[in-house]
Amino acid sequence: MRATFRNLYDQFNMAAFIRDRRTHAMSVLRWALILVPMAATVGTLCAAFLWSLDAVTRIRFAFPWLLYLLPIGGFVVGLLYHLTGRSVEGGNNLIVEQIHEPGGGVPLRMAPLIFFGTVVTHLFGGSAGREGTAVQLGGSLSGGFGRALKLDTQATRILLMTGIAAGFGAVFGTPIAGAVFALEVLAIGRVEYRALVPCLVAALVGDWTCLAWGIHHGIYHVDATVPVDALIVIKVGVAGVVFGLVGLAFAEANHALGGWLKRMVPYGPLRPVIGGVAVIALVWLFGTRDYLGLGTLAATPDGLTIASFFGSNTDPWSWALKLLFTVVTLSTGFKGGEVTPLFFIGAALGNALAPMFGVSTGLFAAIGFVALFAGAANTPLACTFMGIELFGAAYAVPIAVACFVAYLCSGHNGIYLSQRVAVPKVPAARLTPDATLRDARTHRASRRRSRV
């Protein structure tokens, strides 16, 4: 026994062990010194951004005539991008592309341009979100940090992912979902575990910094106790199919209308003018302003907001109207994200479906809130974590079922066209390895043309 122990001790290289641990510790320290200030900066910018959105939304409520300046505001932002921001017009897709294949990098000018553009959109009444802006703020700043520190290609990829995590976690107050989103959004069927800890650290620091500036996130209450039995799983699964199909419809409508307008109106600054006029026309046609802006605040006590769909009253077509307003706004070139409108659409659709399934409107609103986003963004894991962070672990099973089913039913479609298909959702998909969703749309279009 003593000889065996001696042999084991002789084989164990203490010097190499200590050297490896020292290298590991220095790597952790190096990343901490990079991540903490970067994520804190992103969290600070997100706090300023959220405060600005709240301020301009209340200004719009106080001065309703600002809506009629939406075409002018759109033209100003479009002209600004046309003159100085052509290299950053790709937005979130540019960041995803740079993570996959680092090249020209993410220009630092993306941050002020998207900040200003999104604030203008909300000041004048465009229907848009905030996630896209937060992700672009994070991607732009992290890219700037990477260039200043002269990081290599692999480190730059990880830093860009942490920028996404910091922005997402800060703007929604969901750091776990933010970290997982940054890992999951890059490719369908593949999670980038190499950046797991850095993304979690960045998301936490970004969220803590945003909260330290006094930002408060919306709180949603689900007043229902749900027994997790076969019946509720079946109901949620069927609803998940609907959420996935509506998420697909949102993404495809946005891409189709946007592509058509680019062909019909080549001059970029003119497209938001058309969109602004269309939004004003929709307000007059439907006689309501409830579908403008984020959908988190209302001008009147009886106005529709995301939180209102968690109550007992049902509104069967609010989800479709918000989808229409948002597609018109974003596809014509206004700046902002898709996710908060998707929360509104999902919560409203869940509210409308609840009576048909004989379940609580609050429960289905919560499930729709995250499941429709899961289908549109192809991020079922992040959306499941988001649902748990926002609504509690008691609803984890129905949330997960709906998110996974919605993800499966949305097909190879999504709001991020640079997202790659690492593992196809169905084996029969005829896609080249690591094809993007843009490639998938082109493939489907060519197949349709060949059949004609």
C-alpha cells in the first residue's frame, strides 16, 4: 500500500498543478477586470435608456399631437442613418454575424444612433420595443472594449456575447434569461457553453447597475394555482402551437413587408415617412392609441397594457392589432426592438385563448408572454428562464412546455435572420450546415418559384 501511494505521489506533478491553477486564476482575474466595468457601463446606459423611454412616453401622453410628427421624426432618424450609420443598419443581425465571423467589428457609433433613434420612435408614437436597443448598446460597447484592449478573435467573440447578456439582463431585469439568451440566440440547436460564466457575470452586473440607478421593472402577478397534470400540459401544448405560429407570422410579415418596401422605395429616409403616415392612419381607422409605444404604460386608466391582460377581462383581437402596428413600424425603418411588442402580443393572445381552454387568463397571459417570444426568436431555454424569473417557479412546467412547443412550431423562421441553423428542428430540412435563417428564407423562396 505504501509503495502504491509513493508511486501515485511521484506521478503527480505538483509544479504543473500549481502552474495550471495560477494560469486559471490569472485568466479569471483578467476577465473580471474586463467584464465588470464593461457590464456596469452597459447597465448605466440601459438605465438612462429606460428612463428616457419612460419620460418621452409620458410626454407623448401629455401632448397627443406629437403623433402627427411621427413621419418627420422617422425621416430625421432615417436620414441620420443614411448619412452616418449605414455600417450599423444591420443592428442585432450585425452583432450576431460578428460573433460568428469576426471581421470589421461592431462600430461604436451604433450605441448613440440606436439610443437616439429608439427614443424618437417612442416620443412620436411608433410601436416598437427596447430589447434591440439594449442588445445593440451592449454589443457596441463590448466591441469598443475589445478593440481598445486589442483582444484576439476568440476573446472578442466572448466579449460580444457578454455585451448581449448585459444589455438583455439589464433592460428586462432578468439576468439568468439574459445570460442564456446570449448563449442561445446565435444558432438554433446549439448553446455556446464556452461563454457561460462570462455571460452570467455580465448579465448580473448589468442588472445590478441598472437597479442601482433606481430603475424599476414591471411586476406581473399570476393569480392562479395550477396543478401540473396531463390535462393542463395538453392545453398548454396546444396553446404553444398557436403561439409558435403567431410568432412565425410576426417574423415573416416583418421581413416580407420590409423587403418589399426596400425594393419599392430605395431611398431609406423615405420609408419611415410612409410608415409614420400608415401608423397615423391605423390610429384613425381603429380609433385607439393603445397599440402605440411599448405597451407597458397607458394614457388613460382603462387603456390596454401588458399588465391589463393578466386580469379577468378578455380582449380577443388586441394581439392582432398590436402585431399590425408593430410590423408597420419596424418594417418601415423605425428603430427599437421586437421583444416588448412580442410580450404584448403573447400576453394578449394568451388572454384571448384562456376562455377557450377553461383556464385562468392570468396563467395563459404569462405563458403567452414568453412562449410567443420563444417561437419568434428561437430561444426556448432563455424564455423558460425568463418566465420563471418573472412569474415564479410554480409555473415552470407549463411555461417550459409552451416555450418548447412554440419553438418547434415556428420552423426555420425568426426575427434574427443572421441566426444559424446548427441543428435543424426537423430532419427533413434541406439546409446546408450552419445555414442562416436568411439562407432558409431564400431557399424556401426558390423552391416556391421552381414550383410555379
